[in-house]
Amino acid sequence: MNIKNLLEKYSIINQKLDNITVTNIKGGLVARKKGNKYIYYHKTKRKNGKFTEKYLRNDEMNTVKTLAYNSYIKKLKKHVSKTLLLLKKLSKLNLENGIDEIYVSLPDSKKSLFSPIEPTWEQVLKHWKSIPYEKKPFLPNSQEIYTNKSERVRSKSEKILADYFDSIGLEYKYECPIVISKYSTLHPDFTFLSPITKQEIYWEHFGIMDNKEYVNNAISKLEAYNSIGIYQGKNLIITYETQIKSLNTNFFKNLVNEFLVIKNNSKNQI
């Protein structure tokens, strides 16, 4: 879970805590086990600084529960408050790219004298893009559709996606093969390299989801992905459409922002 998600989670919990009203009972709860049961005591501090414990009877279980709950809420508030403060500070730091930027910001006269302690994102991406691959061939007489950078794709929706990726500087590989076995190969529509994990993320667009045979093939393809550890929401992005419902632009742009772009830093995209 990244800092943004943690900050959101803790903020929600903090709001819940703000709306909780606890019964004001001084002191704490002491529990001692006797046989198979717990015996509860109400522990309070006297004026002389010494502590005293009062046995709580069975008919005082509401007090027992209140003291236990108050203790839980008090500890939770303290933890959430401290963690929120830390997360807010961390969210302002460039944790994803700080290491890269120290090297990148150096003048060429110095960068040429040594290599960074680990490859920068640009170096990793450049190497990834340079690895050759064989695209899936097109059938004879199939429709010819080209992207803005003259790359042939199989559908108008794929062109829309590819042109959008290109317009925001997202590097991708079109139909780069994934060999599952000697007899089985997958060709994701688009393959990206995550700027966060440095691992590949795959994008499948299913364009005829109102066709029964097409849907069955899509399910088989998803099962093949799952068999090699590729899952939707982790390292697989899926978009879809039917004859009635076309590709949703806002939907796929949100997916790009969620999985493929480092937040708050437009220069550090895939």
C-alpha cells in the first residue's frame, strides 16, 4: 500500500474517531484470569498518587465494556494522530524519484565520470524499450488502422488508447508476446513498465463483449494470465466495450493515473 492510500485510509479512520463519543469514566480496566473466566477491576489513581483497584461485579459489565472500549479508542487515537502527521510529511517528499533526481540533476561533466548507484528510470525504460520482440501477425485483408505514430493496430479503440498513451508520453509495447509454454503464447494489447515497481503491467482491451464466443475466448485468456501470476488490479488492466456501450474515455484515463503514472510528477511517467 502506497503513502497516498495509507494517508486516505488513516484520514477516514480519523474522521470516524472524531465522531465517536466515549463515556467519561476515569481510570482503566485490569483483567485477571481465574480458571476459565476473567475477573475485572476498575483501576483508579488516588490523590496521594497511589493506585487502587475496585472489583467489578457481573452486573457492572457495562462499566467493564466502557473502560475496555475507552482504552482502545484512546490508544487508537494516539496511533492514528502520530501516523497521520508522519504520512502527511512523507507525502510531501519525492520518495519515488528522489534518488534518480540527484543523479539526473548533475551536470553532464560530472555524470560522465561515473554510473549511478542504480540505473535511473530513464535508463531502465530505455533498455526495456530496446529489447526486440516479434509482434503478432495480421491476417491477410484485415482492416488497416494506424495510430498517430504510424503503428498498425487491430481496432479503432486500440488506436484511441495508443494515441492517448503517446500523447502523455507513456511508452508501451504493442502485442509483445508472453510465452506461457512451448505451445501457448499470449499477446497483450499493450505492455508497460511500471515506474514504481519496475515490473511489466499488461493492458487488454476486450472489444466485443456482447458476442458469446468472444466472451468465452476472453475468459480463457484471463485464465491463462492468472496461471502465470498476472491478475487484474495487480499487473493487468482491462477495458471493454460492446456494440451499445463504447470505450469509456474517463474510465481508461483513470486507470492510467492509478496504475501507470507516478502521482504529482508529470515528468515521471512510463
